[in-house]
Amino acid sequence: MSRKYIDCREYPSEMNCSVAISADSDKELLEAAVQHAVSIHQHKDTPELRSQLGQLFKEGTPPLEI
């Protein structure tokens, strides 16, 4: 099993979010990413959001700088 991540720094936003999240499983990463998107970015937890986030996962760990 390889580590995966999603990094808000790669996606422009008004708040210039600098959060990067990584996990050992897709399920764990998706739950953390959804919680972040809902609580910080004010998205609604929908199947569409979950699908979009899942497509943004990358292998490895987030780089220190982008």
C-alpha cells in the first residue's frame, strides 16, 4: 500500500489555503479531505464532491514547497 495525498496549495482559492493531507488508504484520505472541504471551504458533502476529491489524489507525500 502506498501513501496518497491531496494538496490545497495546488488549487487556487480566495483564502490561499496551504493544507495538505496524506493517508495510507483512499478511504481515510477521502474522509479527511471531505471534512476539510466542508468545514474550511464551505462545500456541501455530496457524492459529486467526493468523486471530484477522489480524482485529485496523488501518489506519495506532499512536497514541502509548490
